[in-house]
Amino acid sequence: MKVYKFGGASVKDAEGIRNVCSILETVGYQDTLIVVSAMGKTTNALELVVENYFKNPSELATSILEVKQYHLEVIHALFEAQAAPVLDHIQRLFEELNAFLKVNKSPDYSFLYDQVVSYGELLSTTIIHLYLQHKGIQNQWLDARTTVKTDDYYRGANLDWKRTQEAILASVSKKELVITQGFIGSDANNFTTTLGREGSDYSAAIFAFALNAVSVTIWKDVAGVLNGDPRVFEDTVLLHQISYREAIELAFYGASVIHPKTLQPLQRKEIPLFVRSFENPTAVGTAVSKGKTLEPHVPCYIVKKDQVLLRLSSLDFSFIVEDNISDIFALLHQYKMRVELIQNSAISFSVCFTNKYDRLEDLLGVLRSRFNVEVTENVSLYTVRHFDATAIQKIQKNGNKVLLEQRTSETAQFVMA
């Protein structure tokens, strides 16, 4: 089988969904499974629903209604006079969402987040499934939560590979096109879980691995994998081919085109990954596979914004040694900080991390009892793979002040204010 993944930008409106149908008619859809993200900025809109549930309940109904109206407008544009049956399907999903919010007793933000935000993918795939049927393309709608089985680490769930493979093989039809959701799964108690933001790429790799797919194609609003985000860096170029190893390195440092977890399962079975443009579906894009050299061989630029830089030093000027560092990492793990870069000297330790779960103040309260603490928020971490002098100059133009710098033979990183 082939696996295609369509992200939110590709299905953000009625025209985008029509284009998905056109792509399938152009490139073929036999023996194909399609993984689809939430439409446009729906995930952001549903995050606001979660925020209102906890902090601004008077606005909860309005924020849900805005999500609903967005999808209703798309349905009316797609189906016109035949919209009524589709509207019934969508209405049931919103009734489910509202019913859950009324009976929920859990104060766990991450748990509620996953139960609510998952409706973005359920809505988008339902609409696309019914539209393709409407256009004569028979397909199976598959609830990914019945196949993608995880633990209960909400907002970043870990996969149970054995149960997932068994469920996918038992559920996926190989006789017709299959439409399923990215990003979502379920835990042992059948509560919805999510795989982390941008996790739909990972979902595509999960299905590909379980099905022994011949390839995975991610359809993006760019020509393929570029050597930098064109919204941040000027004069970016298309990488025609790239190895799994290099792609994993880029993903690890935060390249946004490919999700960090996507590549490992594909590499294990040597399933090639293609990144292509949904705006130009006949173009070849970028191929990621085993043993491919980087072509062209150019510096690759990555930036992660909204980072936290933490500098720790001992209260008595004693050495920061293994025991201290072990304790620091244990605390970073306990407070769910994603570590991006570390640097230490005899009496100090610096770490750049993502404060994903907004627990920075709790962490600082513990650290200040043992260390001198200097914290700088809202910094940016720039990474350059295959850097040269010109590339370094280009990076230094993007930030105000270099707070921390680290280089290896292939990679240079800068934390900048």
C-alpha cells in the first residue's frame, strides 16, 4: 500500500478539499491509505475551547460555535443542495463534544485537551470521506483511535507498537481507499490521546510501518524539504534528495517539514518518504531514503522560538559534577521540559528548553533552593547543519544578541535574544 498524508493547509477550505480529490484522480488512489489533519487553524480554535473551559466558561459556547460555523461553511460550499446528510454527521460530532464537556469531572488540562482537540481530525476526515463518496470515489472511513494504541501521556502519547500493528492489520481494508486521522490515538481505557503537535506525519509513518507500505508521501504547501523555513530565511533552496540520517538530524533540531518521530519507523523498514507540493502534484519534490547524499549540499537552517535559557551555578562555587547534573535532568523530566541544548563548565550548567506545559515557575522554585539561577525567556535557538562562514553571518543577522554558542564539525547552534 501507499500512504498519503494531507496537512491542515491542504484542506483548509472547500477549494483545498476539491484539490485533494483532484490529486487523487491525478496520481491514483489504488491500494492507498490517506492520513488527514484538522482543517486550517482548527486545532488552534479547539485549543481556545479548552482554554475557555478552564478559564473563561462564559465564552465556551461561542468558541465551539465558531469551530462549527467554519466547518458548516465548508460543507455548504462543497455539497450545496446535497449538504443535509453531511450536516447530520457533523451535528452528531458536535453533540458528542458538548456532551463530554458537560459530564467531564477531570481537572487535568492535558487530558481534556486531547479529548477536545481530537475533534478537529474527526471533523475533517468525516467531511473528506463524504465528499469523495459524493464524487464517486469509494472509501472507508477509519477511526484512528481504534488502531493507534498508546499510553496515557496526554498531549504527547507514546505508542504501543505491538497492539497498534495488530489493530491496523485487522482494521485496514486493502480493497478500497482508506481515510483516517492523523495526530490521534487512544489509551488502554479508550480515552483519546494525541501524539504531539504536528503528529499527523508520525501517524502516517505508523500506518506505513504496520502495513509494510511501499512509500509515504506528505503533501505540503511547499515544493518539498527546503534548507530553511522561507518565512524566516531568505533565498531557501529545495533539497532534491536526503538520507534518513540527515533528515532525522534536521528533525531532531526542529525542522518543521518532517515530524521528529516520523523517520525512525520508516528507516527501520526502509520505506521511502516523499515530500511533495499539493499545489503542483506532478512535481517530484524531495525524496528521503536510505544512503542518499544531501543534494544539493548546502547549509540547512532551523529556528525554534519561544525557548527558555536557564543558567545554573552552585551556591558555594563548588563544581557542577555528575550528581548535580543527574538531579537537574531529573527535575527537567519531572516538570516536562523538552531539552534542546546543554552546555556545562566546572561551576555552571546551561540548558535551553521548551516550556511546553507551562510549569517553569514550579521548576524554578525547586532549583533556586539549590543553585544560583539565571533565566531568560522568549529566546530563539538557531541551528545550522553543514555551516560555513557565510551561513554563520546569516544567522547572526536574525537575532539581537548571542547568549550561548555551541559548535561541532557539522552543526552550529546559537541561543539568541
